[in-house]
Amino acid sequence: MANPKLLRRILLRSPLNDTVLDGARLFFSPFHEWRSHYSSIAPETLTQEENPGDNNSNKWFTLPPYTSTVDGGILGKEIARNRLENKNDAAIGRGAANPPYSSSTTALKWVVRCCPELPRSLVQKLFRLRQVRRESCDIGHSEMGDELQKPRLRRVTAKDSMNLGDRIYLPISVQEFPVDKKEYHCNEEEVSFIRSLELYKDPAIIVVNKPPGMPVQGGIGIKRSLDELAATCLSYDCLEPPRLVHRLDRDSSGILVMGRTQTSATVLHTIFREKTFGASHDVGKEIDNVKRILQRRYWALVIGSPRHRKGFISAPLRKVVLDNGKSDRITVMHNSQTLASQHAITKYKVIGSSHGYTWLELSPITGRKHQLRVHCAEVLGTPILGDYKYGWQAHKNWKPFPCSNHENNSNEVPKRKILPFGLDLDNGDISDKHPRLHLHCKQMVLPDISLVLQNVQLYSDYDLSHLESIKLVASLPSHMQRSWELTNS
């Protein structure tokens, strides 16, 4: 007959409610899921090393056991530098027992990751007051002579490294901490609209075709932003909300990528950042011959026509603060002592010209704020239609594009489609008195992060020089589609 004490301890040691995603085991916020799964641990089930008068030793709030995790920052850097010229450098530290992209984590970081709702200051205070415990294991022997792991509960500091299988115990009082996180509730029509924007989804990322006029992030005067709406409408079966990895201006449109897990978001964010950093140091090189694992192509309708039908713009940018800090704008820096962190590079080519307007395909090699808008207005001398911030002079005497079809002579007023969140997508084309910004992220090529995460977890010698890619295409918004038809009629 099996030893009941041994069985009891084995059951207590079994992992609870862990989710496998992207080839890595991930754990989510306790305040939404764990309360019903993780019970309070009574002191008699553990070999504790506590002060006799410590009342907190009676009950604890348990976090999941620590498992080896993929370091998204390291992995993202290795993917970003995996270009044709240095693909042999992609594997560093091969032959190690653990995957080269795994990382050790401190107790503080593990608590913050598992409990994002808890303020960091509170977590640090718990460590400072020595109210956090860690369960580690020693090898002992049972009455039957078999080896048995005996859990031990000890104080842990914020900087202590976690070992595989370690559990963190917090005071049970953290469950009573009020969470002031504002939740957005969408009706059925709003959920349906947000989900209609979806272009692509896999376990690691979700991609939407952002409509013009919808802000990506919240701020002063912004009631609903896309990142908040995505948390409500696009989480699906994933317990973590989608996270932004790059930005689009409020008035621009097109492909917007979000990470569905913290790891995938970190990987992608690093790739976007390293893309800019690497390209800034390629100034003066044959940047057109460099293989890039992240490619973006925008379509823009500009006023006028550039001198050359295609080429590269390499003009550093800087921010200028105006109105005593109330506003700012980006401008080209005319200074020979330019830092690499200020370089901005854009590849462009003409798609077509008509009636004094030009359709351009813009490929940003770097990712600076308002890069495409400033390069078009200040370098090419062809501001983007609807860009009143950087092309206000061109719009000063601008007149709407004349329409010669029967719609212009019709006395009937077309019914505008009422969309959720106050969006009006029926106006703003080239024939309108006040056209919208004509800038759209139409195409993107990025590495298959979901496949990468699965493979680096399974194979310690996974070769990043042969990455699978995802190709995304987003249709033009209605105002740009209408302008395209008018200029090509």
C-alpha cells in the first residue's frame, strides 16, 4: 500500500493551472484566474522556518512554480541581427544545457510578472518587510527508503534568483488589495466592429487594419483607444490582453501588430527597435542590399511630384518644443554633428502621378516619430494630402479635386453609415473640402514569432538564419480608395 504522506506531498507538488503557449509555459494574473484554483496553504503541509510569533505563517497566497522562460529581449535581438551579412552570428552560446534564449529571473521579477495588478511599490515593500517566502526543495528519504522532496519555506529577497520549481508565497492579504483597473465594456455591435478589423491571428500575435481617426493609445481627451478595446474584444481564449509593439498615428491607417503574450510582445518590440538601431548604423553602406526580416510598405498620396521616381531619403530628425511645452513637432536636423540615434532613412518610389498629385510607396528603414510625414514634406517637397501639421502651406490654397461624374450633380444626400466609437469613414477623400490624412500601412513582412518560440523551446541549436515569414496586406480605407479611383479616372 502506498504511503499516504508520500501521495499527499506529490499531489501538493503537482503544477496547477499552467498554460502552454508559444512553446513556453506561461502564467497569468492571479486576481482573475488563480483565486479559484490556488487554495491557502496551511502550515502543517510544509516544513517551515518561521518565527513562532509570525501570524502570516498561517496562510499564504501561492504563485505558480517557476519554469524556464524565453528571454524575449535576447531572442528579439538575435532575430533582428539575423541579416544576410551576419547570419552566421545568429547562434551564440550553442551547446549549453538550456536553450540559449532562456534567462534566470529574480524573485521580484517573477512576482511582478505573475501579479501585474499589484503596484510595484507594494511588491517591493513586501520584500523590504521580509514578508515574501520561497518554497525550495531538498532531497530526503521517506519511511520506505525512497527519495522524497521536502518543501521548505524560507524568506527570500527581491534580488534572489529563482530556481526551477520554486514557488513564491505572498501574504494572503494581497487578495484584498483593491484593483482600480478600469474595464471597458463593449456592446455586441462594438465587439463585432473591432473583430472585423482583424487581419491575422496566431498564438503569438494578432494583427488588425486600424481605421483612420482611431487612436492607438489612451491619453488626455481620448475616451477609447485601440489597445484598450483590443483587451476587451480581441483577447479571445488568451488570458493576457494584446500588447502594442509599434505605433500608428491617430489619423493614419493600416497594419498594426500586437503581441498576444508578454514574451511575444517583447520579441516583436525588440525587433522593431533593433531595426531602427541597426539601420541608423548602416548610413553610408549599401542599405538596399541588406536583407531585412521586418519590412513595411506604406501608400501615400502627396501634393506635387518628387524630382526622382525612386530613391532613398537619409535625413536625421529632431523634436522641437513649441508653445512653452504645450506642443511639439519633428523637423529635419541640418547639423553635421548628427548622432546615430537621430538618423531616419526612408525608401520611396512613385506608383503613379495624375492631376498634380502623386501616389508614393514609402518603406521606412528606420522607425522615427512622424518620419514619413516629415521626409515627404521637408525633403521631397511633396507633403502628404491631409497632413495639416507638416504640409499646412500646401493646403493653404488647396482646392478639392473636381468630380465630373453624375454623383456630383445629384441632389440626393447620401446616407452616412453610423459606426461605433464616433468614427466617420465616409468622407475625407481628395474631393472633400477637408481631406483626411492619406497615409496607409498597406503591406508588412515579419518573422513568424509563434513558430520561432515553439522551436527555440524545443531545440537548443535552433538556427535563426532560416526564418519563416508572415506576409500581411491591408486594404485601403474608403477615403483613400475613393481618391485612388478619382486620380486614376
